[in-house]
Amino acid sequence: MALALPGAEEGLCHGTPAFYVRSKLMLRLWEDGETLVVRFPKEKRAALIEENPDVFSVTDHYRNYPAVLLNLLAVDRKLLERMIEGAWRMQASRKAVAAYDLSRTKSSR
């Protein structure tokens, strides 16, 4: 899903699979293989966790970072896709986001 987004690249972060755009981290798999660190606005995180406590959480380590933890065993595909795209949007350039949105608008016609 991540690699389908423009400019997304796979790499490593702390020895685990991760995805970057413009050399900026957007996703990182935890060592447990079940938890995904997702770039997400801190100011919106509490509401997200409250709405879906089985899917989302945060640890003290990530409290000051714009990120949320996502339980891959509890998330549905559609929500996972939205979260990955949202993380990409936070890190991609405005120009890349605008071009992506334009291409999706044209393809939906």
C-alpha cells in the first residue's frame, strides 16, 4: 500500500521495515511484527485512540512525536489504507499531494 504512493520508498528504521517519502519517515513496523508506527498529527491522536482503542494507541516514547501506534491485527484494510495515505500526505511535498489528488480526480471520472 505504501509503495503505491508517489515517491514512497522502503528502507529500515531501527532494524525494522520502514517507509519514507522525501527521506522522511512515514511508517515503521515494530519488532513485534504486529504494530505499525504511523505518522499522525499529535493534536488529533487522542480522538483517534478514543474512537478505536483496539486499533490505536500511544506509548510514552511517542507522546511527543506526531505518530500513533496501529495494531495490524485489529485494523481493517480500508482504515489502514487511509492511515498510510494520511502519513504520506504529512511528509510529501504540497506539489506531490496536489498532483496525486488531481490524478485521482481524473481517474474517478
